[in-house]
Amino acid sequence: MKTHPHLLLRDALAALFVRAARGDDEALAAVGELESWTGNGSVGAQLTALRAEDGAALFDAGRLAERFEPLAGYVRDRARRFAAACQWIQEERSSDDALECARAAWDAGLFFEVHELVEPVWLDDRTDRRPALQGIIMAGAALHHLVEGNLAGAGSLLGDAARHLESAPRDDRFDLEAFAKGLAEIGERVKAREISTIEDLGTLPRIERRTERHGE
């Protein structure tokens, strides 16, 4: 079991986001409360109920629990990104579509959450889209490594992600070939030390719909 407050908080919030992205009403309410909390709103029942893996409450007596208080900036950042991604997913009515949810999370900069969203789907999948799902999982993990400053892990996983996506059958909805090319280019730049932080990336490759990219 994890013991470091950052890992406990990260995992608990990611699990909340995954549930919200899939349309769970209580999780969506918690994301709404979290966004309200960032604006000095009150802590509601859904936030009060949030627990870390070790059973510790994330919020206590109307505020972030003491052990997690040093991570308040991270929670506020996640709250903003969760709200943006969930709003898009709800507007698009795509909570039952793993790739659409991953796309929303990726665009919101929720790279760890991309991994958490797609991995359970990949584990259960028995179709020819498994390489594409694994490539997206690796892409999320790679960018999370970059955010955390693990350049070796980021560079290696970006190359692996690109290869999996390139080997996948053509997806009629998403231009995964272009996404793979963008990931491979970033991987080479990371290995060449042209990129050392997430801020160095510039334009992030996106999981675009073919109709968006090509006007089909």
C-alpha cells in the first residue's frame, strides 16, 4: 500500500475522475464540489466522503485534510482540469466511449488519468484495437513521466507508444497515425535533451477525429 501523501492523493483523485468521466452521478457531483472548493466554496457531502487508499479522508472539517494541505495547489489544478474534461465529455455524451474520454483527458493535460481511464478497457479488450489502446496508455504514462521530470522514462515510452499506434489497424474515427508521428517526434526531442519539462513541448499532438483533421 502506498504511504506518500502525494501518491495517495493522486490516485484517489484519478479514481474520482475516472468514475466521473464514465458518467457516475456521485463522482460528477464531487468534481463539481471540487471546482467550487477552488473558489473558496464549501466542502459538500461528496468531497467529505472521498478517501485515499489507506482510508484517510481527503477533506476534513470543511477543508483539505492536514496531511494533504501542502498539496493544495495540485488539488486545485486537478479540479480545474477535471471540470474542463468532464464538461466536454458530458456535452459530447461520450462517457461510454473510452477513446473519447481519453481524448478529453489528454486535451485537459490529465496524462496520468489517461492511463487510468484506458488501462481497464485494454485489459478486457479482445479485439484488434488492443495495440491502439496500449499505445494511448503508454502515451499517457510517458507524458506523466515528463511532468514528473523522468526524462528517460518519458523518452522510452513515447517511442513505444508511437510503435504500438503505428502497428494498430486503421481507426476510422481517429487519426492515430498523426498522433503516433507526433509522439515519436517528441520522444526523439526528449532523448536529444531538447525537451526537459512539459513546458518545453510547445504544441501537443492530439487524438483528433479524422473529420476534424481532414474535413471529411
